[in-house]
Amino acid sequence: MYRTHTCGELRLTDINKEVSLAGWVQTVRKFGSITFVDLRDRYGITQLLFSETLNAALDANPLGREYVLQVTGKVNERSSKNANIPTGEIEIVVSEFKILNKSAVPPFTIQDDTDGGDDIRMKYRFLDLRRNAVKKNLELRYQVNRSARNYLHENNFMDIETPFLIKSTPEGARDFVVPSRMNPGQFYALPQSPQTFKQLLMVSGYDRYYQVVKCFRDEDLRADRQPEFTQIDCEMAFVEQDDIINMFEGLVKRILKDVKGIDYTETLERMTWEDAMFTYGNDKPDIRFDMKVCNLQFPSHLFIGKEPEVSRELLSIPPLGGWGAETILAIAVPGCSEYSRKQTDELTEWVKRPQIGMKGLVFIKCNTDGTFKSSVDKFYTEDKLKAIAAAANANAGDLILILAGTEERTRKAISALRMEMAERLGMRKPDEFKLLWVIDFPLFEFALEDQDGGGAGRWVARHHPFTSPKPSDVDIMINNSPKVEDLDKYLEHPYANIKANAYDMVLNGNEVGGGSIRIYQRDLQEKMFAALGMDAEEQQHKFGFLLGAFEYGAPPHGGIAFGFDRLCAIIGGNETIRDFIAFPKNNAGRDVMLDAPSGIADKQFDELQIRLDLKG
């Protein structure tokens, strides 16, 4: 037997027990005739005491960091206790030891404050996983997984596996493709999601399905994306939107309770997509703090029934006009009116960065004495500045930041600026959680430019082509042609106003789950495909199996998929999913530990009957 206990298990109640431990050497500290060793395993660290009688043996077989060691000895109370670890009141007085395996000098220090950079740690990920900080992330991931499974099991959901080798179908991103040796010239695709399979399971009568499942998308990466990622994928039959929302509010509340000890009792706010865009500049707002967007000017066709907070006359100044002020948006940042010229200049440079893309920034300081100071004082009277401050809900001591430009870019920029200021002011607390539902998305977007190789001047699905329109909008879709005669007037087309029966769950400014009530009638699904530019032949080729299934008693159904990696990261106080995946890819989509992707042997090309002809 290598061990009787783990390195995190023993306490004062175990004094005088004869025990065996096994693990990795964390540190070695020699003090004259005695030596202390910290032994580490998955469960913790225990101090070992090698007395004078064993020091000669240690000198003959010296221990190094990360050596695999087995010891036998007696549990003893420590004279110098360590309150920072659970085993800090005891130590093992070693009577026997055995080096099970030696270790080369590690390429970085295996401890929380490691000296290893990202690249070297990813290359030696199997060593990085020994660090306590990484271990805690994977333990949290397991807790989230276990909590979700328990909740779904208790609510009658059935875990059903679906295939990884499937047919390539359009779902919004590029597929990873796999050649078939048995079917030369033909290819499988790895699933971007189990979407069509879970709908087929509803047709099959399995009315509550779930799966913690790998999904694959060949897309450009950033901190919160990986080419392979995990979803908690769920579907229910005989449900409406409220049924889904109530069920999966319960799921996330259960996870927060089980994993973080948070009793989240409040009912989640439901915010329409339009209100989210108007009030926060994006469709996944962080509502832990206020700082709402003030719409000083905006294109009237986007927010029907809303009026700008300030008349256009107040904003006819050269800087904004020179920035192509289709939209003018502002936020009031609390308590920052004392910002120096250096600080406001730094913010101006921040919004000019390519990833933000603005041409400049206007600020108004709402001084505590009731006066105003602005970067555009020569254009604005005190009364005009006061009117803007009132519209922005600014208080004395606040700093108003104003951006102007084209609609889409300016909303993205003001949203990013809002989050940046909240970060700087400590408003985005990692141990505070705020959930939100965003509903009533547009069903379609209109592609004025080619976005995905499908051509310009056409409708594309905002979510995916299986999302149902709101019941009140079904007739609009059925009774109107999707064709847009005048591209300049696409916003006047009936399809521009169709709302999707869809919903996203937002946690701390991140979309953690999204889903919809699905189309389940063949004629409506065919109408949807046609709106996206698929003729009858293409529909049959790509989705004939699903259309055919809808002819055999398909029930009303809907579902949701949670980004499991992202949910774990946010609950763990980090928005980078890579830290919560055991073996992630880097930002170039490479596994630097395995050196993958890599070439394959000529023999494999021959077996697949494929010839490699790289272009460019």
C-alpha cells in the first residue's frame, strides 16, 4: 500500500497514528541535523520531519522538487504551527522513505505565484495542472458539473449522447471536417452543437433531454473562446418560453447555492433586446452597477417610440459633427469629476484604440459646486451643459463621457467604455453575481455585406434557423415574401420587425446561456429556410432528415444551451475560460503541449484518397 492517508487529511485527532503518505516534493528545508519536506498531492500539503537518523540517508539520496516520494511515520503535533493550511498543526516524523521517481528540474516553479509565462505553462500543461490555483479551477468545474447533473436528474431530464461525426450543416460558424476513409471524397463534420439531434429526440418522445457535451467551431479565437468547448445542452417538449425560463433559472440558482453558498432568491429581471441595446449599448449588460447609457441622438428607425433625451440643436458642435454623429451616446461616471487633464487624455486615447475605433471623446465635469467644465466649453453654454447633465442623470461630482459616430460602432464603444470605467472603479466585483434574462430578439438580421460567403443583400438568422418567431409574428412570416426590392429600405420590410421566441441568460455582463422555442411545423421551417436563401433542393439536401421528422407528430419544444466553460469561469471570478479547461488551446488554436494540429503521413493521405494542394 503506497498510502493510508492523503496529504490533506491528517489533523490533531490523528496524533501518534502510524501512517503512510505519497506525493510530490514541494519544498526541502534543511536545518542542521534535521530536514523538513513539504509533501503535496491533490488534497493538500503535509510537513514531513526527517530526524538526524535519516539525514545520512537523505544525503545519499537527496530530494529535489517534484520528486515522487513515499514515506511512513508517526503523526506528531507541530511545535511551529501553520494556520494557512488545514494540516498546519501536525507533521509526520518519518521512519522510512522511498523515492518512487525522480524529477528533472521543472521549467517553472510549481506554486501559485509561479515564474512561468503562459507559453511555457501551456507547453508543460501537465506540470501547470499541479499548481493549486489551477487545481481549484478544475475542482470548481467539477462542482458545477455535478450540481447541474443533480438538478437535471431531479427534474426528470435524461442524459442522452449524440454523435460527433455528423453532416456539415450551416449553424453560423465554420465546421471542422473529418475525411471518411470508407467513403472516399466525402466528409463528416464535428458538431457545432447537438441542435438537430436534440430536436429529433423531442420528436422521438424523450421530452426532457440534457447532455454535458463537447462542441466544435472553427473560428478566430480570443480569451473567452476555444475551438472545442463544452455546453450544458438541454431541450424540453410541450413547453412555452416561461416554462424554459423558470426551469433554467432554477438550474443556475442551484449551481450558485451548491458551489458558492449563495442563496439567490430574487426573480430574474427580464429585459427586451431593444431596451438592453438602448439602455446599455449591448445585449448582455452587466447590471451589477448603474451607469446607464444616455441616448442624446440616435437613428429614429432603430428605437420606435423613443425620443432622444436632448434635442439635436444642443449637439451641433464641430467635434461631434466631424465624427459622423449618426449616434451620440453618453454615460455619467460617478465620483470622477476630479479627473485630471492627464486622465481624460488617457481615456481619449483609450477610445481611439483600433479595438474600440472611435475618433475622440467629449467630457463634461459636473463639479461639486454646481458648475460645469467641459472639453467643448467654447461651443456650449452653461445651460446646455446642465441640460445634458440632467439627461444623463449625472450628479454633482460625476464625469460625463460622450461618444459619437455610426450607430453600431458607437454602441459597442460606449458599452466597452462603461465596462472599462466600472472595472477601474471596482464596480465589477468577482464575488457578486447578478443574473438577467434578455428576450424578444429580432429573428433576422439583414446582411448588406457578405458576412459568411452566402452573399450580400439577404436575411440571416440572428440565432439559428430553427428558432421560432413569436406566436404573434408567425403570420407576418408566412404571409410575406422575404425578398427585399430596395436595399436602402430593408428596415421597412415586414421581416425587419419579426421578433424571435428566443432568450439569453446573462451573468455579470456575459451571455452564459441562450436558447429558443423551436419551429416544429414543416411549412414554417421551410419558410424560414427560404428566407435565408435556401431553395427546396438545398433544404432537402441539408435538412431533409429534420423536415421529414416534422411530418411524424413533432411536439412543440424548446431548449437552451449554457456555455459551461464560461459559466465556470465567471463563478470562479475569472472571465477567461482557458483557465478552467484542463488542456486548452492557445490563441492560435494550437495545442503547444501536443504540437497539434500537425501534418500526417503520406500513407494516411493515400488511405483517404486525398491529395494535399495548399493554395497561396
